Amino acid sequence: MSEKYKVIDSTVPTFITITVVDWVDLLVRPNYCTILDESLNYCIKEKGLSVHAYVYMTSHIHLIVTAFDGELQNVIRDFKKFTSKKLIEAIKEHPESRREWLLRKFSFEAQKSGRAKNYKVWQDGFHPVILDTLEKIEQRVNYIHYNPVEAEIVFNERDYVNSSYRNYEEDNTVFCNVNVDPFW
């Protein structure tokens, strides 16, 4: 693995992207996003993760995170493993028009990779980028919050529910579902 994609210091803000295999548009149902919210909040409370900014897009997640109590790569590994199981359970239990296709797809990816038992939801890795200057932090926070606008999902950042934008907006009393630790 190249130095470019290694977490050298988990206490330095790090931009990461967690992607669904083959960029499948999975994260389109509120119950799937709730799984991510609850899982991130668990990692914040129990694993020492700090989430500074985030957005859930349909096929991937962008986060700026630090981990003071452990290695970031271990926290992200556990997050991906747990959410994979929970997302598969949700696909099986709740009405999902794409249920059979999604389960076949994730099963195929598990067999193809040989690294997962029954289903593989997330791509390997998370491509960490160290944000060691204020300029880099500001650029990535803005990138994260503008992502749904760029994707033409919403017209304004504040209208996107699955993002930390509201925690950065002045005089906003309605915060996001994840216990975000904003930079400003």
C-alpha cells in the first residue's frame, strides 16, 4: 500500500471516502441512513472517533474524522463490518423494490473477492487524505457540504438531510443526527 493511502497519525483530521461496491446506489432509503447515523454515533461514544464533517451520498460516504483513542483504520474497519451486516439485514427485512438484485449483487461481490463470507457491501479501503492545514480543512468541509448540490440532489446545502452542513450554519438550532464535532 502506498504512503498516500495510509493513516499516519489518527489524531490529525483525515478526509475519507467509504464507497459501496461498484458504486451501487444503496443509500437512498432513510432506514439505511439511520443505520449509518447510529453506527457513527456508537463509534463516537465508544471508540473515540470524532466526526468533524460528513455527507451520505447514494453510493458513498465522505467524512472528516480523527480518532484519539485508537487507530483510525481499526475504527473504520469495524464501522464497515458492522454496517455491512446491518444494511443486509435491513434489505432483507424492509420493503425494498431492489431486494433480490441487491442481495445477488452483494453476494456476487463477496464470492468474487473471497474476502467476505456472504455479502460484500463496501469496497476495500477508504483512501485517507491527511488535512494538515486550515486551507485543506476548509476546502474539504466545503466539498463535503456542496456534494449533494453538485450531484443535483438539492439546490442548497442546507436542504440535504444526510450531511453535517446544519452544524456549520450560523444560528441554526436544528442539528444533524450524528454527534458532529465541527471545526468552527
